[in-house]
Amino acid sequence: MPRANLRRNKNHVLFLAGFRDLLRRLSDVKLVLIGQGTAGDPENSEPEVVRFVESEGLCGSVHLLGYQSNVQDLLQTLDAVCLVSYKEGLPLSLIEAMASGLPVIGTDIEGIRGVVQRDVNGLLVTPDDVAGLTDALDRMMSDEALRRRMGQASQRLANEKYSLSRCLQQTQDLFQALASCQAKPSAG
């Protein structure tokens, strides 16, 4: 996950459990986790993530990269991005992945559901559904044509909805609407 924080809300242990089960089907897949926990944060899940990886024998298949400043370069090496949070606002990590042309998998919650269009640019799974996540990961990793189609849709959606030019235009439109409200004389 680009610039991710390893926090309990992000539900990395579910992701790791789904990936562990995926390895029983597809033994040649690798998982990259980008991000780190913050010392002193009561929600820091990095120790849990490390324990799970070690206790489940995933060290050869899971790469914990910690903080990375070159996220855009790393995205170019991935096949898909997954975010299985319990709650999200606007998930910038998914938008970054989409802009890079990657398909996405996420939990079917507000925030993620607003960015991931089911079976268009990605797959949505129920929170805490390990079997459903494993099936979604399997479907995505087993079908290169699906990844390519969804990746293209992701890039198109990111450009249409979240590009800098679109954001600037929306901001300008808002300021113009506010200015026109101010310019109207009030009835009195």
C-alpha cells in the first residue's frame, strides 16, 4: 500500500491471512507491504504484522518494505493493489495505484466503495471475510486479461475523477459560485 501506515484500522492481518490462503492455490505470488507503524501509537499494527508473517512462514513470500519515498516507481512493479480497511475517507493509496494503471481490491465500505467500481476497475470484498478476500486475490492474480482491463479502467477513472486539472476546475467553479452569491443583492 503506497505510503501506508501499519495501523489496526487498515486490517493488514486479514490481508495477510487471505494471502496465506492464496499461496495454497498459487505458490509463485509475492506480497509487498509498503509502510510502517509509528512507535507509541496504540493503533500501531506493525508488531502484529511481523509476528503473523513469521508465525505463518510467509517470510519468503511477503516483503515488508517499510517507509518508501519512491512509491510511484514501486507501483510500476506491482500487478494489483489491495486495501482492506475497516474505515476510510478518500483512499489516496488506491487513487495513486489507479493513476498508475493498476487494478484494485478493497473492502466494501464507504470511502473505498466510492473509488472502486465493482468488476470495473477492481473487486470489493466484505470486511473480515478471509475466504472472500482469498477468492478475489486468486481471481485477480490468475487472470492477466482481467488485470489489464481493470487497470485500464482504473487509470481512466483516476484521470476523470481525481486529476489535478479536474480538481482545479472544481475549485474554480466553487469560487465562482460563491462569488456570484455574494454579488446578488439581498432582499430587505
